[in-house]
Amino acid sequence: MMDHIVDLELCEPAPFMFGDNGHLGVTDGQSVWIVVVTCEALRATALPPEASVKRLSRYAGVYRDMAEA
């Protein structure tokens, strides 16, 4: 089992698209980072393949967990 380096929580800004990629705000309680989710990752997450803020928001926890690990 992998140990997490840092525990992250979703925060502001709300999930948004910039260009073809999605962006999520995450924090460890002290600093805020932006996690970039590529359009390829968004399309590969579920069917039908789509890169949208709806998909980004729906799977935000999954992307956060991947960034955390």
C-alpha cells in the first residue's frame, strides 16, 4: 500500500477548463495548488469520451486522489 505524501482537499477555485485541459483547486490546509487534468485523461475516465467541466466536476475526487498519491 502506498503512503500518501500529503492529504489534499478540493478547494476554490471551482473546477474549470482552460484550453483543452481541466483545472482543480486543491489544498493541504496551508497552500493551494492547481491540478491540471489533461484532455486525454478526461476523455479516458468514462464513456463517451469527453473533456468537459461536467466530467471534471463529477470525477474531481478521483483526480484529487491521483494527485495526492
